[in-house]
Amino acid sequence: AMTLLGTTLVLLVLGQGGETSGIELDMDGSLIRGLSHFHDQSYFETARQPGGNMRRYRNALDRSGRLNRGPLDPGIYRRRPKRPRRNRDPESVNRTILPNTRNAKIPGSNGAASNDGSLIKWENVTGRFAWRRAKRQTVDCCKKIVLSSSGPAGVKQWDRMGLYYSTGQVLHGRMVYQHENWTQSIFYIYGEYDGWLLGPAPDVNFGGIKNSHDGMCVHTSDVIDSKGWGYYGGPKDTEDPEEAFPYWQHDDGSLTVRCVPKTVHIDSRKVPDETRGPMLRKLYRRSGRLIREKCGAPLVPGKLNMDAWIVTARCGGECHKTDITLSLGNGEADMLIVAAQSELDLTKYCFRCHSFWSGRLLSGRESTWSTNVPGMSFRMYVIIVGYADYVSLNVKIDSSNLVDAASHKLK
């Protein structure tokens, strides 16, 4: 079984009315280095992707070991009927081997086909192999997922795109999902074809979208598995795996299945809090100077609307690439954010010694960045220094494996 760890985020906000110029945001997901200090191990640092063919080979080899696959068992080989003679003209050979794509028709609604996961085709030979996969225990998976594509899969299989909800049913140790229009399901099938299939009936080898990864959750942050989705583009429905094989396409990199993003709300009001007041004053003495250096002088003099929150996020597997968006619904505020996987005592924390993000947001504005989070959970500590009596902040977390997110006041 896989254990999920808690993650926390703390926010500190100072609010004030009045118009000011907003911060300049880097919208392409790179670092906002003008406003932030980054440590080498920062969550807010763009993920490094080392290159090199040898590194890719080693990663593929390690992944193969993790899948617990046994050795390949060669099976029976069958040739395609009546292989064309070499002295025939090239056009007749092409017509014999390849499907006539010029006369192919676009499939209608719910175009689907059956699969045989052991089929592997070369030029004129069909090979059959058998994978031996180990059984795994159930892990925590998202209850609501979204299937999307901006490429050819979205055109061929447009009626299968959209939101899917968990039905509570479990097949082969994996959750079953149903489309919001009740016509399609996503399920794991085991037997003639092993993998995730999207079709009209659970546990039936007949569908229009598939992925052969054997993860316990249909959503995954694995780079290879997440790009392994294919779609059926044949001219008609068929239950013959060999007839359908040439029409299964894997040319749409935008075809993805991921958890629906989670948004948590944080409200800060300028109301005295005798129980948390001493802690917040100590926290401001420790972080206030750094916030002013990064965000500028306070927008108004006098008392400030300060608060601190923790946002926790939990993933069903490795979180990896995670997009975080801050949007201010009301007020103006300066913010300082620290991310960690363990609990922190911010009143004794050295902000300059570690990574952080700091910036100023105005009402209706937002800031977005991408980060690579190791492990299955993380925390964000959010310190808010607001310049209005009421500050409303939304924190949106988007990760392919994000199961849950929550927020509570730092005490």
C-alpha cells in the first residue's frame, strides 16, 4: 500500500485600499526572479530535466523494473495472407499492406473497437506476446477526473471527452468512472487486453480510448504512462482486434486524463484575535522586512490586516509537475509563501535561508507558476499582509494526481 503524507502552506497578507501598479508576472511558467529568492532545492524552481540518451535509457530500464513485469514469452507468429510478390509495382504493394486511408470514413458517435494487448505488428508479421504482471494493492485515487484533447483524438472521439465521476465500483482493484452524460465509462480491463479502456460498458473489451499502463489510478504523473493514451480512428465499429489494430492511433500528445484541479479559499478580516495575536506579531517581526524588500513600502500607514494560513495538498502517487495560481477576489495584499513537506515553526524559521515566493496582488489580479513537487504531499505556508479590512484569496492547485487540498489558519 502507498502512504499519503500531509502537506501544508502558510499565507501572510497585509491589505489596503487604493490603486497601485501590479507586479509583473512571468506567464510561461518560468521563475519570477525579480521578486523572489530561490534556493537550490526550492519547490518554486523550474524542474531540471537532464538530457542524454543514456539517461533516458536508464530511466526506461528503472521504470520497467518498477512495473514488476516478467520476461517476455514469445508466442505464435502468423503472416498476413497472400504477401505480395516483389515484382509487383509499388502501388499494388502499398494497397495490399496498408489500409486505404483515402476512402476511410470518419467514425460516428462512440466509434469503438476491441483490443488484443499481445498483438505487435511489424511490416508483414503479427507477433503475440504475453506480459506477466504482479497484483497490486489499491491506493487513494481521485474521485473526479477530466479527459481532454486539443488534437485529433478530440475530433475523432469528441463525444468521449469531458468529466468522469467515480461510480464506487471496483474492477481488478481499480476504480470505475462514468461520464457525466452516463454513456461512457473508464475502467481497467484484464485478460485479452490489459490496461485502461474507455467504452460504453465496464469490463467489456470494446472502447474508443485506451492506455496500457497498469497503475492503480487511471491518472498518473509518470512521463511515459501519461503520454501513452491512444484513440480508435477506424471507419466503423469492430470487435475484431486484428481488424482494429491499424486504426489505433497514438499521435495525440494532448490526449490526457488528470484529476480535476482543487481550489481552496482563504479569507482574512481585520478583526483582533487575542489567541493568535502574539503569534502573528512575532511572525510579522520576522518576515515583515523581507516582504517590504520584495513588495515595496506598505500601501497605507497604520494597522494592517495580517493573517497566516496553511494549505495542504495530497496526491494519489507522485505529485511531480504542479501548477499553482493565486487570485485575489477582494482587497490588496502582499504575500510571502513557503513550501515544505514537514511541519515548520515560522516564528523561528529563517526565510532567507530557504526558498520562498513573495509578491503583491491587487483585486482581480492573479499570479501563476509551475513547480516540481517530490513525494505524494506538500504544504504551503501563506503569510498575508492586507491593506483592506477584508481580503479574499483563492489558491488553485493543479496536478495530474491531486486527490485533495484543504486550508486552515496557522495557530
